[in-house]
Amino acid sequence: MANKLYPDAASALDGLLVDGLLIACGGFGLCGVPERLLDAVRDSGVKDLTFASNNAGIDNEGIGKLLRTRQVRKMISSYVGENKEFERQYLSGELEVEFCPQGTLAERMRAGGAGIPGFYTKTGVGTLVAEGKEIKTFDGQDYILERGIFADLSLVKGWKADESGNVVFRKTARNFNVPAATCGKVCVVEVEEVVPTGSLDADAIHLPGVYVQRMIVGSPYDKKIEFRTTRARENA
């Protein structure tokens, strides 16, 4: 079995990064974001990238770092409301955006990973989402054709992996990471810990190692909070 573990993010991405890539990226807000790998993409200087990701992080976090350096040409996303630089670039015409309903985006990634080129959904019928897409009627109801996402590269953040690349995600940090992982030609995963093959419960594996080509240990992480809400303590 080939060794899938690399010493750092730059070496794990060596030979994979070229201009114009379509990258599927896990994460939701600041949860489950492959930040070490995204930093390495930024540092490589590649440009004209398209990212399929639920959102673009926030200003200067996650994919937001690559927006700052103008390395992203297009975003395929569902929620972008927390990133002012994203908003500025989009409104000024510097950034192309393909808005995609959240469930549809997850299914487009899953479909790509399953080799399914397209599927029909009611989500978005009669809205801007349907513009330019084929509409088909089933049992008197209109559905729009959505295309599966087939990415050049997948960037994923996991919790634990074994040496064979079987990955476990922790709670909501799983989010878009599994479908993002499966739809890429090459999948690179960063995890907090690597354990010996066979030490993970087979029934607890979320992403089988067959989908994972390369991985790194990214710890320690600074677990960031997107919004911190507090109130004054009341007297007892």
C-alpha cells in the first residue's frame, strides 16, 4: 500500500496545483474547513481557480484568504453573506458567482462522486436558479436539470484517519466534506490525528480510504468561532 501521509500541506499538494482548477472544498462557515491546505494553495500562487464550496468562509478566513489574493475566478456556492470581500468583488464584476441552493449543491457533489452527470430537482423552479437550465415535467410537476460536479481536486478537513486513509469526521464538522471528497479526481485530506490501520471501528468510518489519495496532520488548530454572542451576567 502506498504511503498516503505527507509531512505538510505544500508537499501533499505538490504536482497537483495548476491555474484554472475546479476545486471542491469542504466546510460550513468556519466549521470543518481545510485551512492548512487552503493556506498552501494561497502560498503556491495558482490563479483563475473555481471553488465549489457551500460558502467562502469569512473575510481572510478559509477561501476568503484566496479572495484577498485574487486567486479565485469563480465560486459555486449557496451562502456567501458573511464575506464582505466576496460581496465587493461580486458587485464590482471581479468574481463570477454561480448561486446554488444548499441541498442541490450537496447533491451535485454527491452525484459527481457517484458518476452521475445530472439529476432533476424541484428546488429553484420558477426562480433565478432555473434560468438557462432544462426543465422537464414529471407527473404534472416541473423539475430543473442540475449537473453533477466533477472536480479536479478535493480539499477536505477530517478529525481522525487511519494510515489507509479511512476518515472520521467530528459531529457537524462533517458537513460538505464527504460529498466534496468523493467528487474530485484527487482528494487531499487534513486531519487532527492519524492512527494505525485497523484501530478505527469499521462501522464508524464516514469516508472510506479508497477516496483518499493524500493526507496530512494539520494539528494543532485554533478552533475559531464565527459569531460570539454574550450577555451580562445577572445577579443571583
